Amino acid sequence: MKVLAILSQKGGVGKTTLATCLAVAAEADGKAAVVLDLDPQATATFWRDNREAETPAVSSLQASRLAVTLQAAAKGGADLAIIDGAAVAREVAYMAAQHADFVLIPTKSAVFDTMSMTHTLEVVNQLNKPAAVVLTFVSPQGKETADAFDAMGQLGVNVCPSTIGNRKAFFRAQEQGRAAQEYEPNGAAAREIAALYEYMHIKLYGDAKEPTR
């Protein structure tokens, strides 16, 4: 079983949206996925409560239960565990990163968000874990995205080449317990998640994803 951690010590950057969308993408790719919700607000768990489909599984837990829950997920046949981290809590980010094969750090392009991103990156670097920053809530216009890429390039930060836009499909799907690619299969949000999933798959498995069945 592979473990992806989606971590940021700043709230409102799309951690749960990415976790649930990537879990749904993994299921569509033939993988049994589970989302481990470490956020006290339990947003992923509420998403699961509103979801009609039986998968992916979502488990709300405290970070102290993470190791044993991952072991149980692996024994239960899960192919991919996605950890939805909590904001602010550095110790939770550290514990989650310890178990991760790869870490995604979502951030908005605003300067205060990128500053918070560096705090999470410090935790990941302490553990020498492979990681990448992914820009979220990207505006279709303006130079903020290019500036963010430039700034992170100067910092030597690994940045995911695909970005996630500020799209209504994400919010509308979340309210219904669905992923954006289920809500609007041919939309821009679905294409962005597909590109991010492909990137994640290469980082975790070393190859491009299998054809969606």
C-alpha cells in the first residue's frame, strides 16, 4: 500500500478537496483507496456522510491512531491511503509525513499562503520525504501564479506542474459528497484532477497511471 499525505499548516487551501478527488480518481483507476481524516473539523468525514457511492472509505481519527490505522488499511486490502492533514498542528503534520511515501503541499499563490507553505516544507524536509507544492484556487487571470512559481523556483521547491483552479465545480461537488470529476466529467476541474492524479501516480508508483476502467 502506498501512502500520500496532503499537508498544510494553513487552512482553506484545498486539502480535503484534493484528498477526496484523488481518492475517487484512484478508485476509478482500479485501486482501493481510503482517506484518513486527521482534521478536527472532519470535513472529509462529512463529505463521506453525504456521499451515495460506497467508496472511497473515509476514517476520522486522531494522529496518535495513524500508524495502527494504516496497518489495518493495508491488511484490509487498500492500495492507496490518503492522509488529509490538519491545519496549524505542526506535530500532526510531522506524524503524517513520517508515514508518507509522498507529500503534496497545497497552497494558494498569495504571499502569506506561500510563507505558511514553507513551514510545512520544513517539517517534510526534516524527515527527508519526497514532496511537491501544488498551487490551488488559481485565478484564470493575473500574474500571481507565475510569481508563485518563480518564488518557489528561487527557493528550490519542487512544484507540481499542474495547478488547481478556483472553480465552482469543486465546491458544488463537495456539498453533494462527490468529486469534481463526477459532478462535471468533461469540465476543467476534472481535467486538473486527472493531471494531478497522473503526477501523483508517477511519484508513488514510478509510472503513468493505468487506463481508467
